Amino acid sequence: MSDPGQFSDPRVLTLFAVLAVATGAWLAAGLRARARRSRTPMARVWHPQESVPLTPAEELAFGRVVSRLSLTSTGRLR
């Protein structure tokens, strides 16, 4: 017979089991929260610059940035 290893103590096995269950629950809760967030639209946040009218050059520059950040039909950024 061999000597019992350091991980054969029931307390150590219980500790590993509790850690495994806690990690699984934490990961599942995080994935569920991420899925829930992706289904609901983001709340619109007011920005101070929204009350200031943009010049035509600023509007054009903003439109160029937004069009480059929009998703293509495959769901990827341009």
C-alpha cells in the first residue's frame, strides 16, 4: 500500500468541490447576465455636446466616423 496523498484528506476534497461549484455558478450567472444585456437596447445617455449645434464640417466628419464603425452584412466592422 502506498501512503495517502495530500489530496486524500476529505477536507481538501470538500474544499475543491465547493470551489468548483462556486466557480461554475459564478460563470453561469455571468453568462446569463451578458445574454440578458445583449437582448435589451442600451439606454440613451445624454451628452453635453448634444445641445450644441454642429457645423456642416463637423457633421460630415461625424458621419464618416459612424459609417466606418457600422457593421457590414456579415456583422463585422468595416
